[in-house]
Amino acid sequence: MKKCVLLYTVVILLALVQMGAAEDGNGGQPGAFMDLTLGARPAALGGAFTALAEDGIGHFYNPAGSAQSRKNDVTFSYRAMHLGRRLGMTSVSIPAREQARLSLFWVHAGTSDLEARDEQGIILSSNSVSYSENMIGMNFSKGFIPELLLGGKVYYLQNNISNINANTIGADFGALVKLDMRKTFMAGTFPLLQFGLTAERIGATYKWVTASFWQSYGRERGAAADEKFPINFRGGMALRNPNKYLLAFDFEASTASIVKTHIGAEYSFNRNFTFRAGLDDMHPTAGFGLLKRMDKIAVRIDLSYLTDKVGEGDDVLVSFDVIF
């Protein structure tokens, strides 16, 4: 892979690192776009969502959490970032029998207008090259007893850099525990305590072969290499007063020795307006949610403001949720 200057020098540095791997401390790791916060509500809470994991976005933070809802849910989210980067998501969740729930989802990340250069810095082509990465998968969650939910998801990952492609299959597993605190001293403030635990990106490995790329430029070079995804572990706790306010705390660590913390708080002024704030690995976040109920359908719009992490500007993330 050392011979593939474009793959590691141009794309990894300009696409993955700038795209959010550097933003979240995961520069150079495969699947770095998976570390970007998905959904405006979790983003406003500083990414502290492992013990909550509800709504149509919840399974991205804990595969077990989706089983908390018994309604159909369609969610869209989009984040336009600096340096030509973009991140979009759509998810459809439907209830099944016996407190089970199935979710189908697609996440797309990408950028464009990258220059291809060789080891001397000479431009290889007058055309720019592009980067894109996709995750398509299915999540299943189920409540076995009122206090315990378990879930898992499997997904297909595909990465395209110019005409270089790699793909793999990965899996996540999670558990969520809900404890009734109404008979304790915390009853008046936080009657519900939740814990979440996940293991992510199990078994995922990108297999790169770059010979065809260099041959297209008339050069006999190239290499084959495997990039194994680091396994990521998340643990979280949430103190809740339903429909009023909550406090959430997350801790995550990966086999790549990357450690992050997330803290979030939410306050509902009424049933239709909620304010949120948090610290995403010590970087401030904030946002709000607007809910509109119409007969059997509820529509929610969430917005979050994410402060600059590595000198590339602040971001705004918007999500649109239809519940019926």
C-alpha cells in the first residue's frame, strides 16, 4: 500500500481525515465516517445517546434501543460540511411481533474535487477524483422483559476512491437496561435510569487492490492490502424524567486506543419544543427540536449546531422525522 500514493497521501489525508476522522480523533482509520454523529438530536446531546437510543435514529448508537417504540418511523438527516464534505442518512423502522422492531437504513458520505498526484507531486490527470462511502444495512431489536432490550445489526460497507473500490460486511450488537426509580430517593427528579452498552464494527475489513488504478495511467505499480476496522465499544447512562428533562453520559473506546467522552442534557419546555446542549469530547454542541402532531401522524424537525474541532469551521445538522 506504500506504493499507492493517491490512496493514502491524497484521499486518506484529504477525504477521511478532513471528513471527520480528524474531527473525531480517528484519522487514518477505515470507516471513519461512521464516527460522525448521525441525527440532529444525538448531535445536540454531544453524542451521548447509547443509553437512550430511541427514535428512528437510535439504532445507530445502540442496536437494542429501537424496540422502545411501537410506531412506524421514517427519518432523514443531512449534514453539509466544510471542504466539500457531505453526510446523509435515511432510516425506516417498523414494529414487529412481541416487542420486536426492524429497521432498514442507508448512510452516505462523500466529497469531490480531489487532485490525483504522484510521489513527485505531479498531477496525474486534469480531472479531479472523488471519494464516497456507503453503509446499507438492517437492524433488529427486541424487548425480552420490560427492563431489558437486546439488538443487533448487520451492514454492507462500500468505499470508492476514483476507480479503486473496497467493500466489507460488519456487525454491531447492543443491550439496553431500563430501571424504574420511582421507589427511590430519585423519584421526584429522575424516575427512570437507563444503561446502554454496544460493540461496533465487528468483522469488518476493507481489501484494497490498486493495480488497476495505476495501470489506467500507464504505470506498472500497485499493491494489495487489508484494512481491518477497529472494534469500538460504547457505554452510556441516562437519567430521565420523561417528557421533561434528561441527563446523558457516554464513554467510548476502540481497539485503536481512541477514547472519547460525551455529555448531553435536554429540557422540554412543552410537548412541542425541546432545547438540548452537550459536550462532544469536550467540544460544545447545542440544538432544539420542534414537534407537530396531526391526528395519527407526528412530524419532528431537529436542528443541532456543532462547534469547530480542528479549525475547519462549525457545522449545522438537520433531521426530519415522521412517526405514524
